[in-house]
Amino acid sequence: MTSLLDIRATSPRNWKYIAEGGSSIVFSYTGPPHPSFDDMALRLRKALLSSPSRLVSPSSLTLQVEDPEDPAIAFQREVVARVLPAEYLLRLEAVEVSHAWLEELAALTEERRPTERRAKGAIDVHKRRAVLTRDLVDGRVFTVEIKPKWGFLPSPTHLAPDTASVKTTTCRFCMHAHTRGVLDADVAQAYCPLDLFSGEEVRVRQALHALWDAWVSTSGMANSLRIFVQGQTVRPDASPLSIQPLASQLGLPDEFTLFTVRDAFVSQVLPLLLETSLLRILSNLQSTLDPLDIEGLSLLWSRANPSREPLQTQSPDDGAPSAPPLGSGLSDPTIDDWKQFLGIYLAKNSQMDHDHPDIADLKYYCLAYLLSATFKDCSIMFRIPEDGRGSISVIDLDIKPIDRLQKWEKLDREIVEVYKNAWKPRQCVAVGSGY
């Protein structure tokens, strides 16, 4: 067995908190010169807070001590790398960590984490492996992280009559943003992913303006856009001075406004978005892996389990559907399962009759939806050096557990129910011939 790098060769004090998502936390190496860790970032798994006093590792992501690599590494190598060009993927390397080392790092960095993230989870100190990858926010660069979300409107084929008109008019993100806005959550409500995915300059510019405005108005808390300058997260507020590091990086004079910085920012990022084929690839993967919508998947599951009533056919007061819930009884896919699935997807997906799905293909459609969710929830990183010639990478390509299916089924219904009461439904424009 190949020996792994041991993170204990460094001090926890040499790792700086960068950012985090729902399942992982990322740190940047800032210690003395080290050939293995210079310009690298460390990605650690999180444990979820199940109660005020208990942290629990997600069972589908728990790494056994004897396993030589993080599941994310095998998943990228065997699955993601077969559908995304290598130029957009970062090299991932497994490293060894320890309970004591992780506990010290957690104690040093906990106060730097956003309050809402701390309320939901923390570093999983029981892990013995972590992932080392290139640090995308270090050095004399500014880095832009965009979480583009869903880049397509669903087919009406498997939608219920009372949801089809809504779902085929307003995209999922815009419906969800409305729902979260009703609950006063930080969200980019003016942003529509279909504009970003369109490939049309006017619409992409509009999307960037919406992302920027939400970034400023929420002090950087709307997670659709993050900006880093020379390793530091930029936190905007109403004062232009709050984004002075970004203004300097963009070469603006000493006197500037939020709008002049926005225009300079968009002028840097817009050409990268228009030139890359990445968004077209992501949109295609999302839609071809999700040909049924969660409603169609629920109907297919109910056909295979006649005792179960599809969730969308129940009234809001019916409670949970009769057993078995969507996805129950299926184990989380192994890497071999994913390899087998991908072989079918690449060879046969375009020839399958998705308008009349076969019950025999139920597991295929469940895995397809999980993989589609991975590409719906990923982030795009634009690393822009001083010469302006940037590089693009995709991150947060996490494995989604099978038990998320029933959660997504319920959430989908809730989002549509809330959105039906919107006083002015948004008319989202489908991605067309802009590419």
C-alpha cells in the first residue's frame, strides 16, 4: 500500500480557515515552506449536529480506518472524471490525519466560522483521512466562486397538472429563492441560473449583476457568490472601503464606488463565462441525468411499490406517504455501482424512453437523480491573476446519499406549494441557442 502524506508533519496553527459548505470545511496552508503543503488546501469532512450536544458523521460518508482514500477521491476518479473534462478538475490526494490534530485545529478555528454553520455541524474529528488539493485562493490573485445551481427547466411529461404550469415557467432556483425569501433567509432572489447558463452576453451580465447585488446586500452571506483576494474572504457592506482589496486587485484608482467596482469585476469574469464550455456541459449533465423530475421519479417508485401513494397526489395535511418512502431499501451506491451506472448512462441514456420509464430501470433513475444533484450543487472557481488570464475549476462535487431522495421529494412539493401563492410568478427564459 502506498504510504500517505501525514498532516501531522504540520501544526494545526499553520492552516487558515477559508470557507465551508454543507459537508466539508476548507483550510489553506500558511506555515513555513514545505514541499508537500505549499500552495495547497485541506478539505475536511464535517459531522452534523443532531442535537445541542451530539455530532454525528453521515453514515454514507463515514471513512473506515483501513480505507486508503477519501470516498470523494474515488468518486471523482471513477465517475466525475468520465463526464467532465480533466481541465476543470483539481487533483485530489488523500492525507492522513489524527483525532488529536483535528481537535486542536477545530479549537483554533471554531470562532472564525459563520454562526449559522457552527449551529449545524463541525469538523469530524473522528476521521483518519482527508483530502489535499490545490489552494485556489492563495497568492497574488483574486478568486471568484459561483454556485450556478440548476441550469434547465423540466419536461412537463411527468409533472402533475397543478405543478406543470409552475415548474415549466419558473426555474427551480427562482422558486426556491422565493420560498427562502418568505422565510427571511439570505438568498440571491434576483439571480436566475438560466441567465448564467444562457451563453448570451446580455443575460450573463444580468446574472452577474444580480449575484453581485445579493453579495453586497447580504455582506457576502448569500452563498451563490464568494470573492477572495490574496487568500482573504472579502466581506462587503454599504461602504466602498469594505471592498478596497478587490478594487486594488482590479486596478481601480483610490476613489471608487460599489458600482465602479462591480463593473470592473463583471468585465473580468464575463469573458471567462462566455468563452468556457463548462456551463453548457453542466447544464446538459443536470438535465440528462434528471429526465423525470423528482415527481416522475416518485411516480416510478410508486409503480414499483403499489402500497405507496405518490407524495404529490396527497393533500398538505396527509402527513408522510405510506411506506416505503422514496429510495428506502436501497443502499448508498458503491463505486462499483457508480461505474456500472455510468456505463449505461454513457451508452444508452439518449436511447431510453424517458417518457415511458420502465420499473426495471428504477435503480438507474435513482442513481441518475443523485448524480444530477451533484452537478446542481457544485461550485465553479475562477482564479484570476494580475495578468487577467484566468483558470476555471469545478469543486464541491460531493457524493449525495440515497436517503436525500425522500427529503428532496418533500422539499420539491413545499417549494411549489409556496410559490403558487407568489403574487407575480417569474418568467424564467429557458437556455436556448446562446451556445
